[in-house]
Amino acid sequence: MLTRLLASLNLRRARFTENQRGFTLIELLVVVIIIGILAAIAIPIYLGVQNNAKDANVKSDLANAKTAIIALQTETGAPIATATLGSIAGIASYGYTQSPNTASISYVHIGAVTDPTFCIGATSATGVQFYVTDLLGITKQATTAAPTTCTF
């Protein structure tokens, strides 16, 4: 039985021509090197896109927080004192939820007690800081100096 199995295996090997024997070691190495080069190019690009998505998520949180604060101030008729955003009573009912990509977010009341001016600052999971005021849109904080409108 063993001799019949070996004879069958030898017969099958004999049927292969030179072009049907498989890949050489050089061909496999070239393919592996090409895949490595493509991975070295694609991974940093993917990480950059991922960081941009996290920053966009923080900007969305700031826009939602601004809308919720303005709605809350409009309903109560009074400005909100400086606090951490999540601790402000009733803000969640106006659509504010904090995403996991927002590392920290804070609310600062600016001006006199009766002024409805405010600034909301947030730090992304990537370390980039953004802020929004009652009059201005979302702005990326300069790394060299604090913004002139508010500090957080």
C-alpha cells in the first residue's frame, strides 16, 4: 500500500511542467516587500484621517453644547454661571451629549452676572483644543497663546 501511494505521488510530481512548480523565494520576497511599502504609506494616512474624525466629533459636541446653552438661557431668562458642562441642570434635555472623543469640556460665563455671554472650550482626545463663544463659531485654539475671547 505504501509503495502504491509513493508511486501515485511520484506520478503526480512527474506531470508538473517547469511553469507549474510554484513561486520562487525571490518572487515571494518581492511581494512581501511591496506589501510592506504599501502598509508604510497607508498606516500614517489612516491615523491622520482617524485624528481628523476625532477632532470633528469634538467640534460637533461644541456646536451641540452651544445650542443647548442658548436654549437653556432663553427658557430660563438668565445666564448660566461658570460650571462644568455636564453638571448644568437640564442641558441634556436640550440635546447635549458628550462623545468619548472629547477629553474635557468646560463652560465659562463671561462679563457681568446679567450678560448672556459665554465661552465653551473642549479638548479632543488628540490633544487639540477648540472653543466656541455665543457670538463666534468653533475656533481652534492657537497653541502659542490663549484666545482673546475666553480662556479655559
